[in-house]
Amino acid sequence: MLVAFWILNVIHWGSALVGLFAFVHALLQRADAYSAADRKTKPIWMLITGGATLAMVLFPVMGPGMIFYVPAMAAALVYIVDVRPKLIEVQRGGSSW
């Protein structure tokens, strides 16, 4: 039982760090890069990633708060997997292929 507690605790705080990374990345990008990448605006992504980070810090991985935790983690991962690569590509000047 103690091992499960520590594993869930690592997942909880690790995912909060993922959300914080997404928020800081969204904060540091140029606002025009979002429209050039055909994504939502910078304030919207800052709100999404900031809210997701807050939800992941406040609500645990297991229990009734999981109904907030899962969408928050999904939102942070969407930013990291979809929006972040497009922003990087736009700011570097596109692909060399």
C-alpha cells in the first residue's frame, strides 16, 4: 500500500511539473506565432495551461478530484504534443524538407 501511495504521489507531482512546463513555454512564446501556427491565441493557451496546472496541483490522481485531473492532464499534453511543435516550427522558419 505504501508503494502505491508513492507511485501516485510521483505521478501527481510529475504531471504538475508537465503542466508548469507547458504554461511557462506558452508564456515565453511570441503572440504572433500562435496565429501563424493556426492555433488559438496566446492568452487562451496561457489560460488553458495555467488552469490545467492549477487543477493538477489541487486535485489528486485518484479519488473524486480525478474528474478535474484527467482533463487537465489532457489539456497540458495537447499543448506539448500539438501546439508546442507547431510554434517551434513557425519560429524557426518552417521545415527544410
